[in-house]
Amino acid sequence: MMALTVPDARGRVSEKQLVARVIDGDPAAQREMYESHVDRIYRLAYRLAGEDELARDFTQLTFIRAFERINDFRGESSLATWLHTIGVSIALNGLRKVKTARNREAPIEAASGIGTYTREAEPDLKLRLNAAIDALSEKYRTVFLMHDVEGFTHEEIAAALGIPVGTSKTRLFQGRANLRQALADFRGEWIS
């Protein structure tokens, strides 16, 4: 039996209705859930993995696991947060298995063609920034990328990583401090 869905004024159904349709096995709802979240899941996986092939694998595994466990979604957080929790777990476990977390070669800005840059950084600064981010411990790098690069809130990060909000804030603070220290000789170059 298909779940009854009532679209809003824009023709969209609520997250709860969408999840109910996915649970009922509605392929259109599964496609809608996938298309609504795949880009953000991929960007996060890419930033954590540093390479397209791994990011695609992690993204695919994230949705496979999400569809397998959709009955476990309780609605205590947003669907996006729940999916990102799965995505982070898949990516971090996958990186441990393939041992590539420290050997990334892709620059952070390569993950997204979106955005405009009004000022280009010195090539050496870009290389040093990427190296400094790569040198962060996994816990600091993950929170830094999720918060400062992807724009997640501390509440979303805490839910995704299974840590307290305060721990997310502390890890971001410490990660930024480590980056400032690693890039101290560039101080002043980016002060407008």
C-alpha cells in the first residue's frame, strides 16, 4: 500500500512523507531522495577522500546503506543529517581500509565548481594550505571540512559523527589553531 502524500504549495512533499514512500518501496520517492542529496554527499566524500573514484564509491555505498536502513530513520534529525552520518561513516571507514587519507593530491577547491573567487591565492599558499589540512588529525580535519568548507552546523556535525556539540566546536577551534600555526609565515598576506 502506497503512503498518501500531500504536496505543499510548491508541489513538494514533506520529508516525513518522502521517507514513508521510500519505505513503501516507491521508486520515484527513492529517486527523489537520491537526487535531493547526492551532490552534497558526493562533495563531502570527495573532500574526505580526495579523489573522484573513491568519492563516487563512498557516495554509492552511502545510498545503498541508507535504502537498506531507511526503516531505522526515526526523524529525530533531518534526513540530510542522517544521510551525512552514514556518508561520513562510510568514507572514514573506507579511507582506513585503503590507507589514502594522508596521500590526497586533489585540492579542496576541485570538489566544487560552484562559487566565485575574487582573489586568487599564491600558488605556494594553496599548496601549503592543502598540505596543512591533510596534516590535521582525522578528527580535526573532518570537523574542519564539514564546518568551514561544506557549511554544516555544529549540531549537524555532532549528529553525523556521534559526538557532543561542544566537542565539534573544540575540534574546529583546535583544527583552525593548527592551520594558523602551520601557515604562520603567510600571516598578513590575506588581511585586506
